[in-house]
Amino acid sequence: MKQIIIVGARGWGREVYHAISNTPEAKNGKLKIKGFLDSDSDALAGLRGTFPPILGAPEDYIPQEDELFFIALGDSHWRKHYAEMMEEKGARFYTYISPNAVVYDNAFIGEGSYIAGWSSVSDNVTLGKHTIVHSFTSLGHDAKVGDYSTLLSYVFLGGYVEVGKCSTMNPKSMIIPHKKIGDNVSVGAASVVIRNVKDNLHVHGNPAVKINI
């Protein structure tokens, strides 16, 4: 049986818990969510529903041989921080692909990534490790998404689009085919990227332009 530990017991961690709990593996007993790691031992207090326990802080936890981890931090940079921390301790990671997602057989999905239901990952797409693809997001053929990046709901990436590491596409934003955004880029909600975007920029609008936030 796979033992899954979710790093992060806040909102995104709880969503991940429910998603994994509804996989065929969890329902047929081949997978069990052992608990959460979180620095706040009361992070689940007062919430409706039943959750597995918080096992301690990720900084203190020593991975066991039969455990797989999922880093449930929505912010790309914190996700990178904790993934690297746990990897240095020898952790291995769980990759979640919803049974309701459309993922082509020749797409490459990096370790520790999350593909939500009703999303589409097309022909020859490459997703780096610990990437997040939320519901109703569509990745066109040959698109590439770097490690730790986040594509929120209703995002569209055209064919051959490239998204760098630790970048975030906010809801309903899109990139037209063949364009590239760099590392640590944030694309605002409902924005349309029609030209390449350099590293470390925030862009917003239609067409998307640099903004200061």
C-alpha cells in the first residue's frame, strides 16, 4: 500500500487531500493518506469534515521508505522550497492525475505534479516537476511548462508555448502559440500574452503588458 503524506494542511492541502481520496487507488485500498505536515499543529481545527492527523512540521519529519509526499503549497516559490527540503532528506513524491483529466499518452508529467479534473494535456506536452494544472485548463501540443509553475483554472496555452520555472498563469489567461514567458513571471487574470515575456515580470491585460505590483 502506498502511504501518502501531504506537505501543507491549509486550503490547497485540503483540496489535494479530497482529490487524492477520490482516486481509484484510494478507494480500492492500494493508497492511504497517512497525514499532513504543517508547522501549525492546529491548521485543521474547527473545520467541517474529517481529516488525517498533522504529523508534525516538515522541517522535523524524516521520510520513511514506504512514504510518498505531495507538496501542497500554492505559491511556486514555497513549493520549490519545501520540495527541495524534503528531497534532500530522501523523499520521493506522488504525482496526481485526475481520472477526469485528458492526458495524451506521449505527454511527460514531472514528479510531484498535479493535473486536475477537466483539464487537457495534449500531444507531446512536457510538464516539469511539482507543476500544478487546475481544472478546465488546456495545454496545446508541444507546450512546455517549467518546474514549480502554476496554471490556474481556465488557462490556455497554445501549441509550442513555453512557460519558465516558478511562473504563474492566473485564471482565464492565455498565451498564443509559439510565445514564451520566462522564469518567475506572473500573468494576470484574463490576460492575453501575444509577445515573449522576460524573467521576473508581472504582466496584465489584453494584450498583456508589464505592470508594477
